[in-house]
Amino acid sequence: MKFSSLKQQIIVIFLTLILGIQLAGLIPIQYSVDKNVRKLVGKELDVGEKVFLNLLESNTENITNGAKILAADYGFREAIASNDQETILSALNNFQSRIHADIAIFYGVQNDSMTVSGNLTEQEAKPVVNHLIDTHSASAKKIDFEIFNDMPYQLVAVPIKAPIIIGWMVVGFEIDDALAEKLNKLSSLQVTFLQRAEKGAWLSSASTLSRDDQLSLIDYFEHKAKPDLANNEVRINDDVFDSKTLTLHHDSDNMLLAVLQRSITAEISNYQTLKYTLLILTIFGLGVFTVAIIYVSNYIAAPITKLSETAKQLEQGNYDLTIQTDRHDEIGDLSKAFNSMRDAIATREAKVARLAFWDDVTNLPNRVAFIKHLGEKIAAHQQRGLPLTIIVLNLDRFKEVNKILGRDLGDELLNRVAQSLKAMVRTDDMVARLGADEYGLLLASAGLEEGLAVAHKLQKIFDTAIDLAAQKIDVTAGIGLAVYPQHGDSDEQLLHNAETALHVSKSKHSGVVLYDAAFDLGIQENLSLASELKTAIQGRQLALYLQPKVNLKTKRGYAAEALVRWIHPEKGLIFPDQFIPFAEQTGLIKDITLWMLEEACRVHTELKTEGIELTIAVNISTRDLIDSDFPDKVEAIFKRFNIAENAISLEITESSIMDDPVRAEATLHRLANMGLKIAIDDFGTGYSSLGYLKRLPVKELKIDKSFVMNMEKNDNDTIIVRSTVDLGHNLNLKVVAEGIENIEVWNILAKMGCDYGQGYFMGKPMPEKDFKSWLDKWEAQSQDMAPKKLSA
Amino acid sequence: MTTLADYRTLVPWAFLILCGVHQGHAAELLVEVQDSKGAKLKDAVVFVENTKTAGIAPTVGYELEQKSKQFNPQVSVVQVGTSINFPNRDKVRHHVYSFSSAKKFELKLYSGVPANPVLFDKAGTVVLGCNIHDTMLAYVYIVDTPYFAKTDSNGVAKLANVPEENYTLKVWHYALQQENKVVEQSISVKSSNKAIPVKLEINHANLIQGE
């Protein structure tokens, strides 16, 4: 049998043990009782035997004394002397009835006469009497038993003296049940007299046993060849008797036995009470022990069961269960260890969960958590018919920030933005970090209008620069919105749509953008354009446009920036915004750059033939800078067109340099060594360090149009521009201002000493064929251009 | 000092001496009685009989006293016709009786000397007892001859002045194996005779102790 639980095992083991001990105790007790009872009964039997013999002796003595009285009676003796038979017989009769004897016999010595009183003939009596008389003198106190007519008698012979022996008195008592009872009373033994005539069957003459028992005893003797006189255990019916057999009489004819018995069974039954008491005590003890064992096993096993239950709960992820224990033993230690293990697992799991659903940098939920939460919210809102809004926000140019300021500050920036965002929303809203520089906001229960309001509020966060490590950093962000249920009814779709809106916002710098189904079409358009771009490059669908740069001081000294346009056979003119990012991603930009260089060379050559010496600036991208073959390719083009190196200049953005500053620097040095003039484009929007810029072979800075466009109204922009101009000059660089749209700005810049200007005020980007006529027109009007007039 | 009894015992001796002288030669007869193992037997009664010895009257009475709750002597031999007196010399009273066929009598409780002596007129054995005191026992053996004697402690009986004739020698003892079976043998008494040895089968259990 197997017991699955520790508790059962403890109970079974200990109960078996205690039961075994109790039984092991009972067996010796049983044995000892048995042995003692037998010993006791044996002793009692010995004592009883003595009492029995003593009793018979004293019986004999009593009879003897009675007989002696008669024997000494003078008259009786006189009757004997006179041989008066009748008198003798009457005296015997009288005597017999007086002492209740069964037999009284007188035997006269002188004339060998015999007088018998009792149920006996002289012939029967004679041999017995002679025998008695013969043996009388040999032992003084002899108990004689004889059997007359199959009846046993106890006989006493007393001599009659006058004064020598003249005769004998023989007195006999029948051995009957009364005698047996009397003996039984005094000796406490069962007494049975058994007799047997020669070769005859055993008979019970008298007994204190029941008739059945007597028969059983007789049966025992019948089957015993030679009756044993020693103590013997005799089984009589259901009782076991310790028995002792005395031979009272044994001659050739008859045998008389006295069987003395004491019941062992009866004696043992006296101990039965003791046994029952022991048994009750044992059962009671077992009961008490069982209760104690159950208590102890509970005490031991219950906490273990609790532990295993708790372990199962742990397995299911329930870490709330605490095992209460005030025990100081091993179980207590185990419970405490278990608790601390559970805490450790819970902590670790929480950590894992955090890692899975949490962003440690911003201390915000991550994308997975956001989608999960969004899904839950949608499910909940679906039932209640509530709307919700998600806002996706992406920081502009975060990569540059990270590159330039280092990852720690980048993280700090992300964190700051996260804090600001969190401050803007309600508690049941969610702010998550969806990607490197992208945040997601879930506005629970916000509809379209509310969502837009929040989005615009968010945008205001970025109006002010963020203080970061003692630097003020201008951060802008694209913001996309999608509203449930209008813009999608699944978490994925909603998020996708919000990100599409974000993408639009980013690409157009248009701030808050609400998702529109049309965006998807636009994006598809972009994608198809991208696939067509390669053909476009080879199929000469691209066109080079020129935007003039003018010397602010002389109003002449022209140069131009080459800009690419895609003349799509079906869609017409496509602006670079729509395909350049894709070209950057795919690497097609390198082909575009080379095409631009070739085209610039060709244009330069053509204009030269018309007498216009124009330096054309070509934009080069990051991919060009990290391409170590790029300078060789440039050189090959120059050689092919056979033009001077100063005919073409290169423009690079700050950010393009920062992707791989080392290789970029090496490439730029090689290009510069070839005699190419290099300008930094969009200066002021990146985060390039001046120390680094100083090392580059740069000849020109182009101030970003965002500073220039509203200069006349914005003093800060003016200061920045002026500082940049001064900075450029101090570094011995020419400074170009982009985005000049009116005469006022022109004037301010001219006053500042800015070297060149570029903008709609002077001229929009134009096909090369239009450049001659623009030049003519500009020269015509610019000579009259006076600040006064222009400002008017 | 000579007592009355002494005188009485002297009487037969004197008579025998006279007779012997009167009838010619007389001799002294010595009989040595032993038991079967050769031990000397005391108180055996030895006497001789022939046709001439019966019917001779005894000359003198006999005294059998009771003293210290005992008969004294315990064994007596007397001639037929002897009167025996039973003086009680104890302070307690005695009840002397005999159920013997040779002489039945009883002297009911008495003290001192009874008025009449008891005449033993038949030969035989008389066993005397006291009805009060069971241990008192005496044997009186009555012979019909003047020639008798008791063995002394040496087992020797001396019969004096026995005429030199042929006799039947008889020996009796109270503890004979076969009760009252007198041992007999024919003898011829002569002066030159030596002591005659007689062996008796004795039941030692019946011997009176202390005698």
C-alpha cells in the first residue's frame, strides 16, 4: 500500500509502531498471566492435595475415635467376651446410626467370628477385614479405602482390647458426593473419585464436577494407558484443569483414584478483567495517540501542503500568497525561505514583465504594452460605444541629437519629452514609447475634437527650447492622430493610421496631422514613384533646375544651386521631397548625385558658351560621403567635361556629415584637394560641433532659410544670423543666406556683411534655359534696386 | 526386712523341699528360653506335667498388686485353685477385669485391698485389664502342676525339687507368635540334667515394654 501524503505516512508508520508495541506488550502479559496462573493453580493444587489428605486423615481420626469409643465400651467388650452375637450386632447397629457410618463390622479374634452391620455380607467383608487387620499394625495412621459391591468406602479398623486385642471394629463410610463436596469446600478443588474393577471401565463414584465433565474426565482416563500421578493438564469440555491423581486403593481387583482438579480456565478468566482493562487502556491510548499523531502530522505536513499549494499558485503566476508562520523550526525556515524565494521570483518576473512591456529609459510602457492596452481599450469601448484617440509623436532629427550630444543626453531628452507628455494627459490616458524617438498617446474616451485639442497642446511643448546639459535644444516633432472608430476599429489599424498621419506630418513639417484615408493613397503613390525612380534616372526624366545665388554687396558675382526635378511623363513635375528620402534609403541617391554632377558640368559648359561663367553647387548626400570611390568618380566626370574644378561646388548638410564623421572628413579632404569648393548646407539646424567643422575643408556656410525667412520680424533670428555671419567670417568662410524673400531681409543681410543671398526675392529655381533671361531681368532691375525703394 | 509376701513365697519352697525329701530323689530343672534369634526371653512360663502332677492343691494365696497404674507382676504363673488378691497401692481407683474364659471377673472401682481374693480354679490364660486405665495389662497363667517357674531376665527358669520322673515340659509366653500355643517336649528329670534350651517364636510387637 502506498500513501501519497506525508501526513498519511506519518500516521500509518507511527500507529503501526504503537500498535506493534502494544501488542508486543500484551503478548508477554498474556504469557506471564498464563504461566503465573498455571504456577498458582499448581501450587493451589499442591496445597489442596495436602488439605485433601489432611481432611481424609482427620476424617479417619474422627471415625477412629468414634470406633474407639465403642471398642472401649465395657459392656460391648463383655458382650464380645460372652460371644453374644445379637448384642454385638445391635451395638454395631446403634453405633453405625450414631456416627452415620455406612458399614460397621466386628471381628472376633478368638473365634474368628464376624458380625456385620450394613449392606454387606460376611463373605464380602471377610477378605477386606482380614487385610485391614493384617496391615493395621504396620502403620498406625492408615487411610484405607475399599470397594464393596462396586461402592468405594473409606474404612477404619480399630482393635478391641481387653486389654489384649480380642477383636476388631471396622467402620466404613461410603465415598459419595457429600464427601466430595465437603472436600471441595475445604480445599477449593474439584474432587472426583474414580474406580475401576479389574479390566473394567472407569466409573465416577463421586464428584463435584457436572455429569458431563465427569464423563469427559472418565473419557480421558479411558484413553490413558497408565494414569499419571503427577500434575497434569486435562481438558474437560471447554475447561482446562490442572489435575492431580491420587491412588487411594489399588489391589488386584480394584482401583480407586481421587482426581483433584483446579480449573486453569476459570483462574485465567479472573485475569480476563485485567486483560479487558488493558485492552480498554490500549484502545484509549491508541485513540489519544492517534489524535496526537494527527496533530503532529498536521503540524509537520500542513505547512508543507500549504507550501506546495502556494507553489502551485506560484506556478500559475499568483504571487500574492504569503505563508504566515511564527515557527522557528526547520518548517519555519522553509516557509521563510519559500517566501523570500517567492518574492525573488515575483521581483524577477516583474522585471521581466517590465522588460517586455516597459521602457526603462523613459519609464514608459513600450510599444507592445501600448498595443495591448489599445486593444483592450478598443474592446471595452466597442461595447460602450465610446470613442478614443491615439496620437503618435516623433521627434525630428533625434538621431543627430544622439550623435552629437551623446547617448546619455539623448536619453535625457527622451525622458524630458516623456515627462512633458505625461504631464499633458489625464491619469486614465496612456503615454508609451513606441520606438527610438517615437511616442504614442492613448486618450481614453477622447473624440476627434478633444483629440485634436490635446494634439495642439502637445505641439506647444516644442515651442520652447529644452534645457539639456546647459544647452538649449530646439526640438520639433511630427504629430499624427487617429480616432476610433472613424479611423479604424483594430489596434493595429488605428496605430498604423496614426503613424501614417505622423509620416505625413514629418514629411511636410506640418505639425498636427489628422489621419485621412487619402494618405494611404499618397503613400502608395510614393511607393510607385520609388519603383519608377530608377527608370527615371536612366530615362532622362530628371531635370536640373538652377536657383541663383547673388553677391549681396555687388548684386552680381553670380552662382547657382542645382536642384533636381522629376518630370514625370504622366504626373508632371514632382518635387524632390517626394522621392529624395526614398532615394536616400535605397542608395539611388548616388546615381542622382552623379547625374546631377554631369548635368551641372554640361550646364556650366553650355552657359559658358553663352558667356556666363557660373559656379554651380551640387548637393551631395551621406551615401556619397561614405563612398570612398566618390572623389574618383567626380574627377572622372570633370575630366570628361574638361572643366575647371571651381566650376562646380559641393553642398553638404550638417546631418549628412554626422552619420560617419571620420569617413566623411576623409572624403571631403580628398574632394577639397581636387580643388572643389565645399559648403555646409542648412547651417544652424544640425548639431555639428564647431570644432569639428573647423577641421573640415569647408569654404562656405549656408544659413538655413528658417532663420532668414522671418528675420525682419524676429530679433532672435536676426541675432542668430548675425552671429553666424560673424562666425563664418571669423573662420574665414564665405556666408550664404538662404530664403531671402524680400528687400528688407536683403538689406539687413547686406548690412550684416553676409556674402551671398539666395531666395525667391532674387529668383526661384528655374530650368537652365530660363537662366539667361532671368539674368538679364535681374541685372536690369537690380541696378535700380535701392533699399529705400525696395522697402517702400 | 521380711514382708508378709516374702513369707508366702517361702511356703511352697518349704513344701517342695519336704516332698522331695519324702518321695525320694528330687532334682532341679533348668530351662533356658530364647526367641528364634537366640535372645534371652524373660517372663516365659515353664512347667512340667505328668499324671501325678494334677489335682495337687496349692497351699498358699497369691498377690497381684496395682502400683503406678501398672499390674505387678505383669506376668504371673499360679497353680489351679490359687486365690489371688489384687491390692490397689495407687491413690486412684482401679477397675480390674478379665474377659478370659479361664476366669471371668471384675473388681469394680475400688481402692485398697478388696474384701475377697479371686479364686483361679481353671487352668488357662487370664488377661487382666483395668477398665479405667487402658494401658494396664497383666497375664496370669494358671497351671495344674506344682512344678513351674518364670524365666528371669537371663531367660532361665529354675524348677527346684522336681522328682526325677518323666514329664512333659511346656513353655508358654504371652507374646507367642501363635497365641496360647504352648511349646511342649518330653523330658526326663534327672539330677545330672543340664539346662534344657527352648526356642519360642515371639511376636516382638506384643512384648510388654519396660519389663
